[in-house]
Amino acid sequence: MNVKVGVVTVPQRDSGETVYESVGFAPQAILFVMSDPGSTFGYSDTNTLDTTFHFSFGMYANSKNRVTCCSQLSGTIDSHTTISSDDDCVMWPGSGDTFFGRLSVDSTDGSGFTLLSRLESWDASTPIAYIAIGGIDDADIQDVDFADGDRTPFSFDPDFLFMSHKQTFATGISSEPAQMVWGMTDGTNQYAFGFSGNDDATDEQLCGHYIYNAEMIAGPGPAPTVATRYAFTSFITNGWNWDELELGSGSPYILGLKANGQIKCGDILSRTDTTQIVETGVGFKPAALMVLSGNYALSTQDVSDDVHARVSVGFVGGTTNRRTAGLTMDDGSNPAVSSGYWQTDCIYVNNDDVGTGIVGKMDLVSFDSDGFTAVMDDPDPAACFVIYIAFQGEEGTRGRIMFLR
């Protein structure tokens, strides 16, 4: 298997212009994350306090693009936005029916991929991190309706599933809770993580957080509500079986991969000291990691935590190749208080409420023969539950970026 973690920096582009990224192999699936911390747009390597955030997580496989993005305008009320698209892999939401940027994977070849600008312009340059995967048996994305039992949307037998939340696929932006959900399973382990932030009838911001290790899909709302809960049971021909714990509405988009055991998911705990975190039992030496956390302990099953909504998403290709994006929304604030960040020196960030800022950082020490070693450069105030996806394969190096008209 081939895997590469990299960054595409997209300057202002006219609609129809393309950006080519060389990864050194033919990518079959690509994950994307973007966090723009603040209303002044563009790159920042520090936590930006009390600002608007724009956050996007997308994927590509088998000529299909999917993305969910959200934003929160700090210092206002009723200003949460969440939107999904089946035409894009990166979206930069504004307000009303406006976007600051939209990108899709237009094509792939034997050495990389081409991003197509689907908007007249981006407001400014901003980095987009990606994990590109190739050299596996098969990959596809399918939108799957919720139903109990067998789900068979693929034309191959997957051994890894990764899902992201779908609101309503649309081209315009409507006022919604700022909400995102992730889920995954390698057939042995499964995880669900999500957050929600919205205004109540008195315009107080209400948040919810949920992270659990025995469900594949869960949709947290304002505490203590959790809806749409499904637990993976087994892989089957062309799909999987799951138990419906709580009926869901809509349909998530699910990335199915047939990687012959070369992608695994697991969990670690952050630490309140600088003792190294040694993770073993992965089954191979990773070449890349995706690290995902909400900066809290493991949730109680079916209970959305009444806390600030936080997200930390790290794409890790080595000790000098890591990008971590995230956001914070303060629970109980009126008007809304939020912040975003984009870090280049760690794999995990604990971004406390806006008045405090970043209070914990984890970095990679090494990829090991059966796992990896990490350390808290800045110890956490309390141990937090952290999910990871480990990718086997050759660790890629950064390719050239070409801008084409």
C-alpha cells in the first residue's frame, strides 16, 4: 500500500482553474481537512481566540467527492452553519448562500491528483491537508440509507469503513447547527465521534459532544441527546452488518476500502505528564496516522456530554510532517464564542474554551514496528480519549505543487 500525507496551498483561483498535486503513486482514496481560524482568512500556526472558524472535512474515491463543512461566527447569535456536498472535497462556507471556496478532485493519474476550483475565487491562500492512499485492492464511496441489518452498497468486500456525517446535499447555505460526525471500523475496533453547537430559544449557545468505542455511527445533539446510533457487527459480501440502536434519519456517506488489513483503528489516552505514550498491537509499522479527538474522556454510552464542543484532527506522515486542524465552541455562551486553529508542530491539540486557548499538545516520537510512540509536549489538564487510524505502506515525501490555468 502507498500512503502520503501532504498539504496543498490554494491561492485565489478563478472558477475552472486547476491545481495539480504530485504524490508519487496513483491515489485511490484521499481524505482532506481544512481549518481557517478567523475572519481574516488565511494561514495561522496559532490558536486564534474569539473568532469565526471555517472547518471542512472531505473525501474522494472512485471519481466521487464528498464533504461536510461548518462555520461559526463568534460574537453573534443564530450564526451556525453546516452543509454537505456530493460535488466537492473541500468547502469554505460563508453565510447566506455564499462560499469562500469550493474544490473537487477532478481527476487522478499515476502520480497524483488534480483539484478543480468550482468557485470564481478563494478569498485568500489557505493550506489543505490530505492523506492519499493507493496500491489497495479497491475503494469506493456510497451514500447509505439507515436501516437495521445488512448493508451491501459496494461491489467488493471491504475490510475498513470510514464515514462522515451528511446533512442535506445542497449548493446553498442554510442556518443549521454546527455539527459534524465521524465513524470507523476495521472489523475489530469501532468508534463514533461527533459534536453539535446551536442556539436555543434564548440564543444561548448549546453544545454537545460524544465519543464512544462500541458504535460506528452516532449523532450528538445538545446534551444529553444522542440520536442515530448504529453498532458494527461484521463484514459481509459487498458490505457489512450493523445493529440499529437508535433509528437515524438521512444517510451518511461511507468510504469503503479493501486494504487487506493494512489500515487499522485504535485508541490511546493523552497524558497529564511527559511520559511517552507507547502504542503497540497495531500489527505493522505505520507510515501515516489520522488522529481524532474531542479533548474529553470516553463518553457514557448514549449520553451527549454537556461541555464545550471541541475537535482536533491530525494528519501525520512523520515526525516532521504533521498538520492538525480544529475548533472550539463555548457551551452556554451568549452571544456565541468560538475559535479555530491550524498547527504544524503536533498531532493532537487540546483547545480549551476561548478564554484559555491551547492547553495541551501531543507530538509523534516515532513510528515503530508494531505501532507508534507519542509524547505530550504540553501535558493535558486531564487525560483525554484519542482515536487513531494507522496506515501501513511507504511513507511518502512532499511532491511538487503546480498551478495550471
